[in-house]
Amino acid sequence: MNPRLKFRRLNWKWSLPGLILVALLAAFFNPPDPGVTSGEFEFVQRVVDGDTLVLGTGERVRLIGVNTPETVHPQKAIEAFGKEASAFTKRMVEGKLVRLEFDPLSSRRSDGKDRYSRTLAYVFLQDGTHLNAETCKTARISTQRLSGKATVSP
């Protein structure tokens, strides 16, 4: 066997555990940026549709990574499952307190807002439930039920 190949295999063998160790150390010793996490809870006044909320302060918040069917667009008809998505979000957060986390990289603008001036954020309920993730998970389960699949993958 070529000695160079043996050396390369030995290096590769230890590089994956090394990368995992570095990632764990970086995550452990890197505290969250206080500018990214809003430690205070905000009251949700109303839900506009499945992916947009209005806080008690009047600020409009768009869920990062969630795109539900339209229900209130002035030039579009109500899309399939739009009412269900809105109803789910209302059940989850309307009239409740939520905590926001911001991702400065999710917006093309420097102020963390989208083109409609909605604040882009991850939304967490008081019990720690991640609304963005729950919305996606529930939508996936509903879609799989409608398509006739019996299994739900994580």
C-alpha cells in the first residue's frame, strides 16, 4: 500500500471527531448575542395570517422560515389551507406573551425587516415552544395525511 494513502486515511479518520469537538466547544463558549435575543416577552395583539403577527406595540412580525398560504392578500384569492394555517397560529399565540429572537442574516436590509417593513423573527412561547418550528411541523403532518402517507418523518 502506498504510504501517502495510509497517511491520508489516518488524517481523515480523526478529522470528523476533531470537527465535532471544535463545534461543541464553539457552541459552549460562545454566549448568545444580547442584540439578537429579546429577553422580554411581548403581547400578541392579533394574528394577520399564518406567518404574520401584530404585537401589542403595533409592530408587525414575520416568522422566519415560514411561508403559509395567503388569506388577506388584496390581489390574491384565499389559498388552499390558508384558513387552517391562520387558525393554527391564532390558537398558538393570539392574546399570549411571546419572546422574539432576531437573525441579522435573514434580511437583506440592515434593520432586520422585510420589504413590507415587518420585523423578521423567531417566535417562542412562554413554555419554550418554538412557533416557527411548530408551524412547519404541523404543516408537514397535515400534508402527509392528505397525501395518504401513514408515516411522519422527523
